[in-house]
Amino acid sequence: MSTYTDQQIQQALADWPVRFKKYAQSDSSRAILQIITSFGPFIAIWALMYQSLEWSYGITWALALLNAFFTVRIFIIQHDCGHRSFFKDQRWNRIVGWIGSIFTFIPFQYWAQVHDFHHGHSGQLEVRDIGDIQTMTAKEYAEATPKERLAYRIFRMPLITFVVGPMVYLLRNNRFTLVKLQGWQNNRKWLALNNLFLFAAYGLGMWAFGWKTFLMIQLPIVFFFAIIAVWFFFVQHQHELAYKHWKDNWDYLLSAIRGSSFYKLPGWLHFLTGNIGYHHIHHLNSRIPSYNLVRCAKENPDLQQYVTSVTFFESLQFMFHKLWDEQTERMITFKEFYQRYEPTAKA
């Protein structure tokens, strides 16, 4: 984990707008290759899942987990299209983004606008519920009523945060315009149109394969995909030495480098997750398409000095980090909270 001060990071990466501009270039051939290696395997595995219903539903679920990762890969394509970085031609970004939304169950234009807001405000405590897992500060938790504390502790239970929460996120947060900011009047229209688009696509699938068969195949994929997606969002912004400040003391560069993690995964897992593990680079410049993130990291090794790098097994401990401690500027456990702020109370 980085031991550099904020000033050292700001000085070392002061040239970031110029230095990383060359990676924010779309490449149609690489984009098409990523489409082929994402949608192609998804369709092939889906067909195999259909056949596996005659063998064992356990095999179907195992294949669903694999296909969930290709859904993540499709989502990263949709995500890049939302950042207008996947293709040079914005018309193709819109077309592919909308198609991707059928596979991911996440609306294209509404989610893209919410996500853009997240990029511009990531780590700001005033808007911590947009694009991140809802997090209380230690001070807020100390001032909370017993009922509020109980509700928060239930919400931050792993079963709720990583299993129930992802389903709520797909079926509620991405089906209704819960994020309403000034100038976002068109979001209601775009989301309604996407819901209609998704309803028609699922209706066609149930008509073609039978409603029971279609749902037995598709729902497990969506279930696993939602869990994987939320887990990655969590790891990328909820690591111990994250960056969370109020707006008057917030810095964009630091929010990208300190606030986002580098998920140090095996190459094959980076492939399956569309390189989103290089999240610090993505937050530094969201116009860098996913297929350029690895090259950017290799050609700028000094970036890894300043970011929190974490392996999969190291990231599992993040589940126990529940509160943001503004005094120590780190995520802490409930046990640490009671030891530090309420030593006479029971955790």
C-alpha cells in the first residue's frame, strides 16, 4: 500500500492530463475484437447451458457462473460506450451500449450519466451513495440512534451487501430514476425506454425458448453477474486506505489514485473482467478504453507506487471494514470503532 504523501503524489503526477492523453484513443479493430471475444463466448455458453438442462441443473449453474464473467466483459464494453471511448464513432457507442444493456440488465444511458457523475465526484462524502456502497463515517455512526445503527449493521452484513444488495441494485436502482439531479430531466424518458427494450427482449426470449427454460438459464447468469459487479465496485472504493473527503477538501487526482484500487488479479481474470481492475487509471482518465488500460499501466510503472494494490485474497478482509474514520483517514471495523470511540460499549 502507498506510503507517499498527498503532496508527493500531486507533484509526481502533475503532468497526468498530458501524459495519459495518448491512451485515450479509440481503436476500432481492438474494439471489434473485444466484442467478438465477449458476446461470442456468452452466446456459446448460453447454448451449452440450454443443452445442459437435459443433464443436470447443477451443471447449468456452474456454466452460469462462467457466463456471468463474460457478462461482466460485456458490461465493460457497455461501460466504455457510456464513456464515449469504445469507438470513435459515437453512433456505434450508442448502438453497442444499448445492445449490451440487454445482456447486463443495466440501462445504458441512465446508468452512463449516473456513472459520469460518480467519476466527477468519487470520494466526496456529500454524494457517497452514487457509484459506491453506502458508507457511514465513524462520527455519523457515533451520533446515530440505536435503530439507525442496527439498520446500517444489517445493510453492511456480507449476505445483504453482496447477495441481496446486488439484486436490489438491478431490480430497483436501475429500474427507477432514483438519482435526480438538476438538468437530468431526460433520464426518466431514457430509463423508461430501456425498461421497455429489456422487457421486449426478455419476452422474445421466453417466447422462443419457453418462459421456464429461458428464465432457468438467464436468471442465474444475471444473479452471479450482479454479485461480481457489486464486489468489484466495493473492492475498488472501499479498501482500507481509501480517499473520502468533503467537497471543500477534495482533490480529483487524489480521489483517482488514493480512492481507487489496483486489483492485482491473474491475467485470465483481468481478461474476463475487462481490465477494470486497473481502476486507478480508469478514474484518472475515463476516456481511456478498457483495451488500453494494461498498456498504460506497463508504460507508466510509477503509477503503481502510489496506488493501493490488492490481491483477491487480500481483498476479502475488506468485508470487515464498515466505517470511514475521518481522523485516521481509513476504513475501520465495528470492533475498531468501539475500541477507539466507545471503549465501554460492546461491539
